[in-house]
Amino acid sequence: MLPRQRANILRAWYDECQKNAADLATLITWENGKPLADAKGEVTYASNFFLWFSEEAAHIHGDVVPSSVPGNRVTAIKQPVGVCGLITPWNFPAAMITRKIAPALAAGCTVVAKSPGETPFTANALAELSRRAGVPKGVVNFVTALQNTAEVGETLTTDKRIKKVSFTGSTNVGKLLMKQASSTIKKVSWELGGNAPFIVFDDCNDLDAAVAGAIACKFRSSGQTCVCANRLYVQEGIYDKFAEKLAAKVNDFKVGYGFDDGVTHGPVIHDRAVSKVDAHVQDAQKKGGKVIVGGKKLPDLGPNFYAPTVITGATGEMDLAQEETFGPVAGLFKFKTEKEVVELANDTDVGLAGYFYSGNVNRIYRVAEALEVGMVGVNTGLISDAAAPFGGVKESGFGREGSKHGIDEYSVIKSITIGAK
Ligand code: NAD
């Protein structure tokens, strides 16, 4: 198809998502549990990838290259990589899928997407909307898997017909899939786990804004986003005040079923997640941390609910400092100097997102450049935007989604040299 035809289909898919936004949000809340307002926000974010890449599809340019050989003419063209295998997690049942499918189709690829076992219905709804948008038969294919996830993953990462694998999920599964994909040297991109530092310097202009940023970035989706703050570093002069304000706000959360009025925070995804969150809280308490709000399961609401928690006196030896909790627990670490906190922030094998609050423009550049992460939020706790490159460094993976770079993950560059004679 011509790029413009692909663009028109992606635009039609965007329109279908907009028309059916309320139904998509309902499905997301049903199967993921996040509050309906958050689910609506996800639908907007998810559909924006169709809009963004409908615009990019018509602008895939190559290069005319000055040759080193007299008389030769060299051009470089971009071509679709081929059939793509896509594997996504349950925490954003729509957006993780559209962030991959939209650039793949824009580039001219076809896809086989394995939907998450926990949230297959949103993926099925997107499939139906692709049909209504006019995506030709066979271009977008969804596979569901529950018991046989590993088997489907093995096929997608080893079958010769698949030329590219894009995976979003945990670092451990990413490492396994990378090994499998090496058997046929596929083009790959990995969006893996994080352990985001969230730093509040005492020169931040507005402590309340920093608290609001921490809430957005730590407790959104009950702490189950890969870019969630995981370690909150607060400078010593404002530590007590920050802790007090954060605890007061967290205490006001209404935890419950996503469809109920006024509910601000839902459950975590399953009982294994509750156990991990609880283990991190208990470990922190054993090592001297103090729970100032939350710190317990909420069995009256259901087996998957955990009270949003704030812990003061967090230290680097605690499990919550070393691995992502992926749940509603904010551990507050005290620091003295910028040099110290940058070292602490970087002292981890992963590097997806990092955040800090400061009013000093020199510090803003210095710290943003020093953090070993793929994305930095300065004076904001929300960084996701279809227009901005999304991705990590270190064991958080490589490749970028969204932005003008997203399409490169699904393209290959071919150079064509025409000899002089
Ligand atoms: P997970 O790695 O267990 O699962 C992610 C997806 O991979 C699911 O669809 C799952 O069914 C599938 N999967 C698991 N084992 C597989 C295998 N052997 N073969 C093929 N597919 C397999 O991760 P999870 O715990 O469900 O999701 C949370 C993790 O995802 C966190 O670590 C989080 O940070 C990460 N995440 C990263 C990003 C990002 O953009 N970097 C975004 C969202 C989530």
C-alpha cells in the first residue's frame, strides 16, 4: 500500500477508538481494575499512537548520499522490516499494544500480537476496531495465550517468518526472549522493567507540586506502571515536611472497585502482586523503616487490594530499593547532597525513567544529563506522550516507541549504489 493509504487506515482506527472510547475504558477497568477515569485516560493515550503514526506514515524519507567513488550514485531507502511479533503486558491493556502496532503498520509491516493473558479482551476489542477501520485481512493478527504463553513466545521469537520482535514486560522475560530471538538474529526492541528515582531537592519551587508529582508518578495504576517512581529521595531540609504532606494526601485516597464513585485507586493485578508488595513492606519494617500510612492488605475489599503505603527511613539495603515493587508503596530516602543522590539514583542495573524537582536551571541540566535513564521528568510526574521517545537504557532495554523514532524500530535501511558506468 502507499504510505498515504496506510496513514488513512491508521487515522480511521484512531477515529474508531474515539467513537468507542467509553466501551474500551469499561473493558480496561473490568479486566485490569484501574479506576474508570484512569482507563479513559489510557484510551486517549492509546489512540494517540494511531493519530501520531498516521501522520508519520507519509513521511518515511531516505537519503541521497554523496559517494566516495567518482561517478557512483548512492541512495538509502527505508523499507518495512517484515512480519513483527509483538508481546505486551497487562498494565496498559490498550496502550502497550497500540504503541507497537501503530508504528509497525505505518512502516508497512504486518503483525502477530500476543495479548496479555490477564487482559485479552481489550486486545480483542482493538482487533474488532481494526476490522471496522479497514485494516486488510491478515495484516493485524492477535493470538491469545494463557497456559501456553511460553510456547507462543518461543514461536514468535524463533519462527523464521518473523523478522522483528518487540517486547514490553519484565527484564527477566526480556532476557529469555532475547536469547530465543538470537537463534535467527531478529531485529528486536525491549521495553523492560524500571526502578525510577524521584528526587526532591530543597530548592524546588513548590513542595505541594512535588507531592502532587510524586502521587501521580508513584500511585497511578496503584504503582503498576514501568515508569512509576520506585525510590523517592528527599533532601534532608524538607524531608519531614514532604513526608507529612505526602502521607496526608495518600490517606485521602479512596481504594476500591474501579467503577465505584469517587474511587481513586484500584486493586493490584493478582495475589502474587499483593504478596510481593507485602513482602517489600515487611522487609522495610524489619530493616528500620516506619510505615506512616497504609502497610496492610485490605481483605474486606478483595484478595487483590493493598493499602497505599508511605514508609519513612528507607535505606539502600531494603528490597524496595533494589527491585521494582510494582505496587502502591512509596519508600522515602533522605539525602544530603546532589552528588550523593545522583550516585544513589544511578546505583541500579536498570534505567527507564527518572524524575526530580528543582527550581535551579543549572541543576536541572546537570542532573537531567547525569541520570542514567532513557526518560527524565523535571518538575512533573507524568512523562508519557505519543510525541516523546519512550524507552530505557541499561537492563531496561533498548529501542524507542512513539515519536519520530518509533517507526525506525520497524524499518530497515537499504543502500543502493549505482556504478558510474
Ligand atoms: P512479564 O514479563 O511477566 O509479562 C509481560 C508479557 O510477557 C505478558 O503478556 C506475558 O504473558 C508475556 N510473557 C511472559 N513470559 C513469556 C514467555 N516466556 N514468552 C512470551 N511471552 C511471555 O511482566 P509482567 O509482570 O506481566 O508486567 C510487568 C513488567 O513489565 C514490569 O517489570 C514492568 O516494569 C514492565 N513494563 C515495562 C514497560 C516499558 O515500557 N519499559 C511498560 C510496561 C511494563
